[in-house]
Amino acid sequence: MGDLLDPGDLGHIRSGAVTISSTSYRPATNPSQLLRNLGQIMSKASKVDDPYAASFLMLTGTSYLQAFSDGNKRMGRLLCNVPLLRASLPPLPFAGIEKMPYILGHIEFYETGSTGLLEDAVSQSYGTTAQSYLDAVVTQCVPSGLKLRERERIAATMKQVFLTGIPVVQFNDLVETQFVHLPADQKDAW
């Protein structure tokens, strides 16, 4: 969220109101209440024995609370992996989740408190991605030396892509510009 929020808001509980598109749900606005509720969600999740249930609690609780100015669902997606990883289970990568059922599941939860649609979207995604994660761990997918050496430039390039919304057709030109110092065979390797 470093480039999407005012630096003063980073890592702080919000003090103003937020709205969530496509729903009439309006989260609480009192910073003390938000901080207390965030602590309660984390405390409850730490006491849940089932890592899947704890994960889902972190996802839904953080997203529902909206404790930060922005990035609350992203934070929920990150935090939901903590119970899974602590139990040596694959994390839930949200890249493979079907977007519309996921969004509708959140809206249903905000409006009615029901988690059915969201549970379905998350469990289906986890069911299809967990094996890929396990396969990657088994084969020890280690980044190449080239990727490790260029990680700062890769991160800066990806940041530029996300912030400016560079069209896919211009991506190769950007790579050529950003990695002009690399021989062609090294650029082609990844």
C-alpha cells in the first residue's frame, strides 16, 4: 500500500469513514473501536484449532472491519495465510480465485452476515491451487541468480506497471528499456 496511501496513513488505524462500493454496509469509524476489534479478530483466530477456520476468520474479519484507509481486503488475504502456514499448509494464492464469486461473496457477507458464497469461492480456489504450491515446494523452485541480482529492478518495473497501467502490448518495450544492460539470452531466459 506504500504507493497507494498517504504515508501518514500507512500502518495506522483509519480515523475517517470509508465506503465499500456495491454495498450499503458502512463500517465503524471510531479508531479506538477499530483497533480493539482488530485485536479481537486476531485473538479469536489464534485460539481456533482448525487452521482453515482460523484462516477464513482472518479473511472475513479483516475485510469486514475495514480498519485501514485502504487495502483491507488485501490485508485480509495476507493475514488469512498465517494460520495455514503455521500449520504447514499451502497458503491461499488469490491469483487463481474467480473474481466475481469472490466479490459477490464479500458483498453477501457485508449485507447479510452469510458466508456461503465467499466460502465456496475460497474453498474452490484453494482446492485448485494447493496442489500446485505443494508441487513447487517439492521441486524446490529456487530463483535463479539472475532473478536475485535483478530483484530491485524487477520490483521497480512491476511497480511502474501497476501504477501506470501499462497495456500488455507495451510491456515488452518496458522490459527492453529497463533491462537494456542484460544480454538478449538472459532476458529470454525468464
